[in-house]
Amino acid sequence: MLLYDYFRSSAAFRVRIALALKGLEVERRFVHLLRNGGEQKQRDYLAKNPQGLVPALQLDGGVVLTQSLAIIDYLETIRPEPRLIPADPVLAAQARAAALVIACDVHPLGNLRVGAYLEKKLGQSEGDVLVWRRHWMRLGFEALEKLIRPAPFCFGREPTIADVCLAPQVFNAERFGVDLAPFANIRAAAAACADHPAFRAAHPSAQPDAAGS
Amino acid sequence: MLLYDYFRSSAAFRVRIALALKGLEVERRFVHLLRNGGEQKQRDYLAKNPQGLVPALQLDGGVVLTQSLAIIDYLETIRPEPRLIPADPVLAAQARAAALVIACDVHPLGNLRVGAYLEKKLGQSEGDVLVWRRHWMRLGFEALEKLIRPAPFCFGREPTIADVCLAPQVFNAERFGVDLAPFANIRAAAAACADHPAFRAAHPSAQPDAAGS
């Protein structure tokens, strides 16, 4: 399998965590979102992923899978252990919901192309965009804080899909200066992730394409 | 089970479609997003769903599930037939990805609270917000058009999670005046959905809380 990756993309970070947790090795190709006018917008990449977003996972047969959460569900099917979706249906729904709070209601509002629209088309300043990003992160975290119950991971002693989404979002929150002090549960789960070798191996700072960026 | 519902919420519409496809009956309570300052922001509802979004599904034991896609995966577990997630892992990943293009990268950018932020905090006009909504829908549809292969539903002869997300988004697109002419695949799949009794039963115009709204 071949992962189209970018060190700072939090959706790609999720997939790297899932791969590392499951002990799956993949080849990687790096798509730099800021260089060359955005490599994700180049024709070759758009032929792989018409959304022009990372990550994308090319299977050995050539099929390309997109959308980090769909890729993670695929990995869960081909390599069921360790489970990222709990076996209990209610717990599974709760872990998925926590993941989706981030993947639907926080992350897309803060991504590059949305920031670019706010600045270029709506004439907002860089500062306004920062306030916007922090706003949606804080709002998402306020809900998430009540939805998870760290022990020490979001839903128990092992990481689930919720932690796979949480750690990259916490990385973003720190990068954009969101104060995590009010979020004890989130900090506890994020600390458990930060101590876990799979999360460390997947961290943006540990990626080859981070060098010189 | 008890569904917290609002006729025009496209996330609630998804869950109604899934329930109808699976022949599951639920009680319903209506949460009007525009009346009484937004009933989703009232303390009673926030105790059910700290995000203050619809839908939410309360199980008979009292546990409340949130996030439409997590709820649909739960329904898939408790009532596996008819399948909304294809059995083939690659097809499953493709159907999930199409659903997530809508659920992550289109729908959240166009929802009420984002429109309110753009108007109230960023001083954008109603017209600017309309252009913004159309922009993200069009961008999502351009990718989706290439990701689905209607026959006649998005991924074959029966609806999947992709159709469950597509039909509500097409409803929104029509409501906000997005021209669907360039999107032949999307129109084909949406037409198949519009003909299907479960999608008709779940349609906003067929809901009791639509009356007088």
C-alpha cells in the first residue's frame, strides 16, 4: 500500500496513527500542501484524489481510498487487531461520535482552504482567521470534554478511533494557541496518546517531510 | 428508541432515511432549531447532546447517541439488513468516503451556526453567506461526481451510506440554488433516492414538524 501523506495534515496524522497501532507498513509519497502552489492541486494527485486533500491510500491493486475515517475503517477490516472500534455496539457508537465531532465539526472548519477563502474572498485578516479556528476548536472541545471518559484513553485502557482523531486535533490546538486548561478529560487522553509509541511514531515532528519545513 | 429530530436538518434526515430503510420504528421528539432562540441550545437538550446539534438517538436504556454517522453505524450493527455498508471492504471504504465528503467537507461548512458566525462576527451579508454555502457544496459535488458510479444508487442497485448522505445534501443544494446540471452522476443517484419509499418517508416535507414552518 502507498500512503499519500503530509506531515502536518491532521487527517493524514490520523491514518499514520492507525497504521502504526496496527503494525502495518506502507510506502509513502509526500504531498506538500504549501509548496509548488499546493502539490495537492496538481493534476497527477487530483487523478488519485479528486478532492485534492490528503491523505489517500493506494491499495496494491491500484484502487485509491480517500477520507481518513473511511481509510481507518478499511484498515480495521483488513487488520482487525488491535481494535480501534470497540466490540460493544454502544461503546463503538460513542467512540465513533467523538471521532466525528472532530472530523466533521472541528477539523474541516480550520483547514487550509477554508482559511484561504476567509482571507482572500471575504477579506478577513490573518488574526480573524486565527480567532475563527480557535472558536471552532474550543466549541468542539467543550462538547468532547463531556463525551469522553478517559481511562486513560478516551474510552478505556486502549486507544480507539476517538484517540486517533483527538491527538492530531490537540496538536492543532497547541499550534494555534487554544488554551486546553478547561479540558481535563481531553488533556488526560491526549497525555496517554503522547506516551504511546504508535502516536509518537506518527507525530508530525517525526516525519521525513517535516525536515526543513 | 427516541429520535431527537428536526425536519430540515440534513444530519437528522440521514438518520430518518437509515431508520426507514431498515424498517426501524422510533419515537420522536422535535427540536426546533430556529424557535425559542434555538431549542437545541436549551439546557434539557444540551444534557442529552452537549454539542447542541440534532439528531440524537436515545436508546431504551437511556444512553444518548450523537453524530448521525455514528448513529447509522450503530443501526447497522443492531439491524444488519438491508446493509448500508457494503460487505466488500473496498466498496465499503468507497461508500464511506463518499458519505464523509458530504458529512465532513460540505455539510458542516454550510450549517446554521457557521452562517451565524459569518454574519454576526465577521460582518458578512446574507448574500455572502449564500455564496459561501454554494461554494463548498459545489466543491464537494465536483469531487463526489468522480467518486460515485450510480447504478442507479451511488454504488449499485441498493442504497448505501453514500446515498443516505447524498439525498439530504442534494435537498440542501436545491434549497440554496446550487445548479446541479454539471453533476450527472449525482443527479442520477439523487433521482434513484427520490423514487425510493424510505427516502420519501424521511423527506423534510413529509415530517410532522414541517407543518407551519
